[in-house]
Amino acid sequence: MDLSPMTLAKVLLPVTPILLKTAVLNTLSLSLNAGKQDLRTELTVSVLRELLKKPNPIGKTQRGSLRDPGIKGKMWISKITLPRPEDHEGITPRDALDMAIKDLGDGSETYTLPGTSAVEAEWTGYRNGVDSDAPRPDLSEEEQYRQLMSEVRSKVTVLYFHGGVYVAMDPASHRLPVSYLAKLTSGRCLSVRYRLAPQHPFPTAILDGLIAYLSLLSPTPDSYHTAVSPSNIVFAGDSAGGNLCLSLCQTLLTLQRKGIRTIRFHGRDVTLSLPTGIALNSPWCDISRAMPSCHTNATYDYLIPPPDFGLAADLPADDIWPTQPPRVDMYVNATALIHPLVSPIAAKPELWRGAPPTYMCAGTEALEDEIAVVARHMDEAGVYVQFDTYEGMPHCFGMIFPKSPMGRECIKSLGEFILEAGDVGILDKGRGRRRGRPVRRWLSKIRL
């Protein structure tokens, strides 16, 4: 979202002392981060951290993150609504999710199973031959989709879940990075507007994600798209969206282990197949934020370590928080914090057996340890894992610094993995690259 000079001044004025101090110390190589972060990176991290120290009512934060910045430039956007399934016989998506939660839990977790709802989403593609300020063509949403598809050159369909701590943002806030992902893969992305907490806590987002996936596999007759083969679908997401990718994958794996092969969806029995790959940017794998890197990497990241940040009880009250009855966490009841569908780090290695090839990237960030643990667990289960670690970089740096060398390298690797998994088929079963030790690359500091 573009900021006016007045708005920018209001944002930067309170943090000016921090900016000046950081600039001087980094330039003289005297700051704590100077050895791993250049001036631009450390300044950005410092400003974001200071802004996060001043909590706003969650409703205000949520509304601000949902402001639509508009559609222009090098992207095709087709807004759609995936209809609510009306099935009452057989195993419905809601039934299946409840089975998976109960199977993976110990009976102590509490949650409210949400109602099934229509799910809004945006088909996103890359628009060639225009400049970054080109207006969106005045066409129907269906014609927008047709134009999008006219520029698609690969079989890849990315099912994308945005980040935002499960309480903020939506497909509109992520149009630029998702459209760039479409460019890198020559494919199309379906970016999902799942329902947000605290109004819609766990497991609502997973149910919406499952509806979106089934809608790709078995669309209704009035859908713009035809059925998509799971061999061409890759789950992708950042931060909380990465958590959702892993939770949705674990839901599918659990149902398969239970012998559930189909789900009733819009009057049809849809086979429960796994996607061909998972691509994750700084995925949030431990909702409790209990791993050491939350503290040991704090100086390099803008995510403030607990207990100084992350206690929802400390947020100013408004019309949506605290909830009634109250709970400790905005996304989930405290009794379910370490459920595998809430915190993927809690899933034992054997639970990942059969998962598709997975790409993960992380910086020297608060979430680094939890991401590394999940990567190791998946590897122990025989899953092909590529895990790239970028020294000195903060959470979701590829989206914050998309034009920097490290940002470009990160997003390029993500796109290459998706293309290989969803179109070329290099990562398919039986091709010899799915098994074995995980690929982990530590990329040394590159000056921005």
C-alpha cells in the first residue's frame, strides 16, 4: 500500500532516534548486527521492531491490513467465490477435518468445529508487456481469468496461503509477491482468503484451505477452471500461510492413514490425493514460540521474543478481542497449542511419511529453529526436503527485500522448486530425487 508523505512522516517520526543510532553504529561496524546485516537491513529490522512494540487493538490492525491497494501493473487478478458444499451424506470436508483433529490429538484439546462456508479467492497470474502502473482492464472477472490463462505456459497451479499471524492480511495484500511467483513458474496461483482469527479460530483456516483444494480437484460446473490434477498442484505460503500448508498436508496424510480415500464434495466422491509439492517461506511451525531461536536470533529479526511480545492478553481491548469466553491465544485454545495441526513441530517424524517434496527457507530469524526441526522430522520420514538458510536475514525477508540479492535468490529458489515439482516432474515419486538427506544451504551475507 502506498503511503502519502504525511502518513510516512507519522510512521517514521517516532522512530527517528532509533534510525539515527542504528545508522551510525552500523556504518562504524559497531552495532550488534553489523557483521551479518548491511545498513538497509538493520535499519528496516529496527524500524519494524519499534513499530511492533506499540500494540494496537487487533481490530484496528486487522482492518488496516485488509485495505485493498488496488490492482495495477504486471498482474492478472480474477476474483472468485468457491461455493459452499451442501453435502449431508458421506464424509464431508468438515467431518474429515474433525476426524483428523481427533486422531492426532490426545483428547485434552478443546476447539469449536466451524461451519462450512463459501471461500473467496483470487486467481493470480503475471501480465506481460505492460508497465508497473498500467491500469487493470475493464473486463468481467471471467474474462480476466481468460486473459490470465492466455499467458500461462506451464502446468503449475500454486495454491497460495498468505501470512499474517492468522489474524491479518488477505490475497490483496500479497498480490505483488504472488504474481511474481506466477511469473517465475509461468503458471497460475489461487490465493485464498481464509477466515481470520480471533473471530474464526482453529480449525477454520484449515477447513477453508481444504475447501479450496477440493475446489481445484473437483470444481463445480460454473467454475472458471477445469479440474486440476494433484500432480500439478503445489501448496505455497509464507509465515502463518506456511503453517496452513503444513497443517493441510498433515490433515490429508492423517486421513489417508485412517483409510479414508474420498470426501463427499458437491455431490461427488473426490479422491484424497496429496499435492505434488509444498513450498514455504519462513513457515510458522510452533504457535507457542518456545524454541531457542526466538531469543538467540532476536537481534537480527523484527519479531519480538516472548514474553515481551505475543501475549494476546496484553493487547488493548476492542469489539473482537478478548473473545467471549476469553482464551489465551487469538488463534487457538491453550489446550491445543501443541496439537500437530496447530504447531507442525509437534508432529512426530513418522507422521510425515508420504508427504510430498518440500522446500523451506529461513533467515537468521526467530522461527529458524522450529523450521529446522520440522525439516529434520520430514527428512527422517523419507521426504525430500530442500532447506535454504540465509545468514543475517529476518523473517520473510524475500518479501520485505524482493529486489535485494538475497531476496531475489530466495524467491528464485522457491519458484524453481515449484516449477520442478508441479510441471517438469523432477521431484515426482520414483524419479530418484525424492529420498535421501535434506539439501541445506547456508548462504553467506550478500550486501544489498
